[in-house]
Amino acid sequence: MDSLAELTHKLRDFARERDWEQFHSPKNLAMAMIVEAAELVEHFQWLTAEQSCALDAAKREEVRQEIGDVLIYLTRIADQLGIDPVAAAHDKMVINAAKYPAELARGNAAKSIELEK
């Protein structure tokens, strides 16, 4: 697939072909996405930071599939609500740049409110 727009259309068609749109309310899709995100996190539970960066091929493929599931549900939620997720991410980056100026945030994992102190 070449773009998020193409993925959106394919997912919409996939759901329509199976008469699943009746189940794809934003609430249900958000709940399903969180379940998939939990399955993604489960692969990293109890690993060190170093171990999480050095997954073997089988584990990496499992993580890859969970990432796909999360993206599928996120894309469907955005489609159902008429939100362009790429534009939303760009807009959020502008907000984050203001909240976390590089000169204050560099090398610091503190929340924005803590950076001001």
C-alpha cells in the first residue's frame, strides 16, 4: 500500500464486504484498538530497554502484526469520525513543540509542566 488514504479505503471496503460497519462505531473501534495496544505492550513486558530493541525474528514478527492491528483500528476510527490522522499528527507536533521547547526538553523526560520550573 502506498498511502494512509489507500489503507483507509481498503479497510472501509473490507468492513463493508463483511457487513461489519454496524459494529464499527468509534467507541467499539477505540475499545478494540486498546485491546490490540495491550497485546503489543505484552510483548515488551518485563524486558529491559536493551532487550526490547533486540527482538528475535519471530518476536519481531509478532510485534509487527500487533502494530498492524493497532493501525487498522486507529485508521478506522479516524475514517468514521472524518479525521485526517496525518493532519492531526502534524497539528499535534506544533502543540508539542510549544509545550516542549528543545532548549528545555533536550535529554529530559519530564512533563511539560515540570519543564517550566
